Amino acid sequence: MTRLPTYFISHGGGPWPYLDGPFRRMFDQLEQSLLDIRRELGDAPRAVLVITGHWEERGFAISSGEQPGMVYDYSGFPPHTYEIKYKAPGSPELAARVQQLLSDGGIAARLDTQRGYDHGTFSIMKPLYPGEDIPLVQLSIDLSYDPELHLRLGRLLAPLRDEGVLIIGSGLSYHNLRDARSDVGAEPSRVFDAWLHQTLTDASPEERSSRLIEWERAPLARAAHPQEDHLVPLMAAVGAAENEPGAVVYHQKDLFGGITASSFRFGEVPTAQ
């Protein structure tokens, strides 16, 4: 079976695929990038594993229900967005496989039969797989936010890429919600995004990993990520394709009016192989 690439996707704001109007139009470029990913992968993925920045645990947890519900982890949106359903099936088998891979590498993870899909997952899955027919499993991040731990997590998940499982880290390349709503966020998002591009697409694999471990030394790092819950899913996506090239798959300079945001692919697309 073809080895799949991994992705870090900046997932946008709230339940945007289920909205209309100016807020919805803000994510047109993001949506197009997701459609492009679907096109470049074709029918290669048999399942999807999302490491989501919207699920934080002490340790790691894996969604293992057969038909997960929903987690409406946002506020201030129209009433219908608290009733939406993304009906993709879960996969207890994949959840168990993830748990075993992590256990074999010395990382404990518990199965969670009750966890539903949060918007870090369904906001990107709706455009990627609108048929809601691809089995889907979520993996939490660890509350320590330890970049080295999440890189190691990704390394242990790497065999899934040869088993038809698409690995996605879902977060945001810039996540300072307070400053994003004003002009203050424009410069930090631009500067930190430029560092990400250099780190993820130009650096050698060894340098890329070491720079990510010390990401707080990047220019304006803490202005871009006061809390790194939306950054550490990137570490898992990189770890699962640590020695393979990185590429930009989405780049926008006017998200939320003036924020720079990007998504990245690691490894080659199936057609390139």
C-alpha cells in the first residue's frame, strides 16, 4: 500500500463549514486547500486519525466509540451550529491499533468510548470527506504541551501511514484569540509564520526537529501562541514523517482580517511516488 503523507492543518474558526455570510467566506482559501488535499490523496486513505488541539488530557486518550457524538466546544455561533452532526463512523479497531503502537513505544494512552468529534476535527473533515463515510479516530494532546513528547508520539504513529491511515494534526499556526481580533496580531502572526515556513520546508530533518523542540525561541513565539495547545499537533504530524520533506498546502495573509496562517504537508503525495 502507498505510504501516505501527514498534515498539519490550521483548522479555522468554530464550525465555519456550517455557516454562511462574511464569516464563512473568510475561510474560502482554507476550504480550497482541503479540497486540494482530497484530490491529491484520491481514494488512498482507508481511515483518518486526527490529533486535535481541542482535546487535552493528562496523558493521551483515543476516541474508540463506534459512532461518536459531537462536542460543541465554541460559543457565540447561531443555534443550528449546536445541532449539527458529522456522522462518520468511529473505528474501535484503529483506536486499539493506535493504543498498541503507543504502548509498544512506552507511551500509555487510554481508550475513550464517549468522546465526540470536536470542531478541530469536524471543521476540516466536512470539506475533506463530506460523504461522512471514512472511519475517523481522534487522539488527544498531552497537557504538558511537551514538544519532544509529541514528536515522539508522531514517530510511534508512523507505521499507520503504510496502513492507509491519514494522520492529521489539527490546530492553528497562529492562536492568540485576543490579539487576532485586533491589529495587534498581524505582525506576530506574519513573523512566526515566516519562521514556521523556514523551519518546516527549508531546514534539514534534524534541524527541523530541534527547532520545533525549542520553538519558544522563535521570533514573537509567545505573542503567536500564548498557550501552545494549537501548535503541538504540529509536532505529532512532523514526528510521523520526520525524515521527509515539508511543503506548504495553505497560506493566507488576511484570516480574521489580518492574520497570517498556514498548513503543511510532510512526505510525498501518492501520485508523486
